[in-house]
Amino acid sequence: MLLNTTRILLLAVAAVALIDGSQGANILGLFPSLSPSHLIIQMSAVKALAERGHNVTVVTVLKPAVTHKDITVIRVPLSTEEAAEMSAMIEKMAKNENKNMLVAMFRMIGQMGFMFRKMADALRDPRVRDLYLNKDNRFDLVLSGFFMNDYQMGFAKKVNAPLIVLATMPPNMLLNPLVGNPNEIAYVPSINDAVEKGKGMSFKQRIKCFIMTAGFGVFAKITENRNRNTYKELFGDDPNMPEYSEMMKNTSLVFFASHALSEGPVRPNVPGVIEIGGIQIKDTPAPLPANMEEFLGNATDGAILLSLGSNVQGKHLSPETVQKMFNVLSKLKQRVIWKWEDLDKTPGKSDNILYSKWLPQDDILAHPKIKLFINHAGKGGLTEAQYHGKPMLSLPVFGDQPANADGMVKKGFGLTLNLLTLEEQPFREGIEEILSNPKYFQTVSTFSQLYRDRPLTARETVIYWSEYVIRHHGAAHLQSPLIHMSFIAANNLDIYALLAIIAVVFLLLTKAVIKFICRKFSSKPKKVKKQ
């Protein structure tokens, strides 16, 4: 009797859990970035939530490549003129040599004004504004896609929902303040400046990191001022909205597209830092299109994948550079899948080259015949190649790509060349070196095993922590006190100032006492005159 009662209770508890789990939350994703690679990572995160049974609404400018039946997309598309302006901007950026990450960031402020304006305009669209103006809409969570657009975090306050920021990069100075993550510049290197195992940062690295930190501080201040002004334009007419600096303290978590345990650097992170590197990678590769499957299946000497990302198109490259690349690739015994947008104007015809305007990159990299990935060193592509254990030859273009490429080379996963000055001989030699020297494959394959070894997959991590924030209506209990402290207090500058004042006063008093004693003992008694 007792046993039957226990079984009934267990079945009841299980039924309640299933009923509760079937009630999906309403989740809003704000992903207006004009970078297709960013959107792939962001949409992959919300797709995991949609597959879990949650109802997801997404605001975008671009057409998402990742979709799901339970994701409602509100798209604020570019006009024909805006698309042309965007293409011209990318072409201009692709022709500038940006080896220094900090220089590239400052140059980007001037070059990408159009992108920043368009992201803000997306939130002004009547359909987007209706998400908070219509009181029948209810959201349990807001995911804010980061692209130096912190102002849109105010949307979470408008719909009265907790906020998670979704970043397509590792922890850095632009994002750490949102959750009070420390900037430990004495031993945490700047982007991709690798530290040898068993050693600390050298003096040269610490100098470089100090300069980079100061530069990023100036860059962060510039973007903060722009974000503050945009925040006022978008939400300034609502007296219930908090002041910008107060609004910035309402972030529950930040999802970072990184995995420090394998990628590095080893550094302290507060509980609000959640790493989901590889979220865009499928657990099981999808079948390739028939033409690609056949092309790779007949690649008896292996194959190469060439893609310079979703922003830079073939037409943005100089014809001379394209011709040099074709001359090398067409003479290889390996087969080549080349991402090329205009199939009517390809670089040339060759039996070993298959052109395609669209590529299922993750699925192609998972194919065993792929022996080399020629890329632009975008974070997403590097992550996919590392996950699948594929050596790389990087041809970085702009932004963080040169730094990403240097970091990849330091880890021993491949080589890098300058796309703007690319010549046939070094391009051929680079390809042959990677294909013939097994050290690159062995190194990245070893890393792949480490990258995959996690207690939770990236998908499981997104689901768990998103539902965690929903269950607790935010995660204020995880907030670091650093969020609520000024720069002076957070760095104990006031205490150091007090100690300095005490030390100075003590020295001055000591000096005065010593002078007094010296005068007392050095003064000779006056002689009494004889009468």
C-alpha cells in the first residue's frame, strides 16, 4: 500500500514538472546588428530556446540564416540605397590595412556611423515600438545583442523584463562593467596576446596591455557618450525610465561567445559571465547539398574551404588579388569550395573549384575531406574550425580579424597572410606548408578535444541560464558590488590618497619635531657678563 502511494506521488510530481516545463516563456531578442556573422551566433542562441519550447520574438535588420518555427521575426530591412551604402562602406574598410586592434576600433567609429544609426532606427520602427506600447504584450526575458549599442538595454525596462546581454566576443573592457567583471591588466593580456604556459606576462606585454587598456578606456568613453545620447532620443520622453548610468546596472548576465578553459586567457570571472562559445555549431552536422556532397566525396586528395565571411564579398577585393588567388587554387590537386556571390562573374573556371554564393560553413567544416580552411579570421569561423579540428590560413580584413589571426597562429593552428598585399608565391607556399606539415592538424585536433570537453554544451548552457534568470525574475543576487562603486572606490584610490595624506602629515610633523629638537640642543646658553 505504501509502495503504491509512493509511486502515485512520484507520478504526480513528474506530471507537474512536465506541465510546468511545457509552459514556454516569452523571450524578446534585439539583434539589429548589420553583421551577418553576429546574427548567426545570436539566432543560434534563441533557436536553442525555441527548441526548448519558449516563444521567441526577434528584431533584426538582416534576414536571419538561422530560423525556427517558434521564432517570430520583426525585420526592419535596409532600403536599396542603404544596402548600397553598406556595401560601399565594407569595401572601403576592406582596403584599409588595420594591423593594430586599437587603431582599427577608433577608425571604425568614423567608418561605421551608418551602421550605428541604422541599429537605432530599427528600434524606432512602429512594429518594434508596439512591443512595449501594447500592454497586452508580455515578455519574461530580453536578450540584447551587443554591438556597442548599450542604449537598447533600456528596452528591457520598457517591457519590465530581466535582461541578458549576448556578446559575440570574449570578456573585454567594453562589456566587463555590465556585470562588474574585473580588468586584471597585470596578468590578463590584451586580445589574443598569448602568454606561454607556466609563465606570467612579460614587461613588454604588460606595457602593451597598459596602453591598450588606456586606449580602450577612451574608446569606451566615446561610445558611452553616443549611447547616452541615443538612449535619451529613444526613451527620454518617458519619466519612468531610469537615468542612463542607472539603466546600465540592470544586466542579469552576459553571454560571451568564448570558452576560456580552452581558448584562454585564464582569468577571474564573476558569476554573471557565462561563456557559450560554439553556440552556432550543430551537435550533429546537417546533410550537405547534393552538389557539395558529391564534390567532396570525389575529393581523393582532400579539399579546401575558402570563405572570407559574410560581410566581405568578392566584388570588394581587387581584381588582381582575386586573379592571384585563382591562379594558385586552380593548380592544386585538392578540390576547393569557394564562397563567391556573383556566379555569373566568377574568378575563372577550373574542374577542382566549386563556387557557391552561400555555404553551410559549419557542416562543410565537419566533413572529413576538408583539410584546410582559408578564412578572414572572423571569430565565428575560427571557432567552427577549431571545434572541427581544421588547420587554417587566415587572410584578415578589418576590425578584430588581424588580432584573431595572430592569436590563431600563436596557438599553432595555422598561418596568416596580408590580403591587401597577397602574392601568388607566399599564398601557394602557405597552403602547401599547412597541408604537408602534420603539426598544424595535430595541434588544432588536440585543441578540439579540449574545446568540446565541458560539463554542459553551449546550447545547454544558454537554456539553463536563460531559464535561471526567468525563474528568479532577474539575477540581482549574482551582481558584483563593483557595479555600484565608482572608479575611485573600486580601485581604493581614496584609501591610497588618505594613506598618502597621513604619510605626508607624519613626515611633516616628524621634520618639524626634528628641527625643534635640533634647535633646542644646538643653541648655546648665553654667557653672563661680569659686573
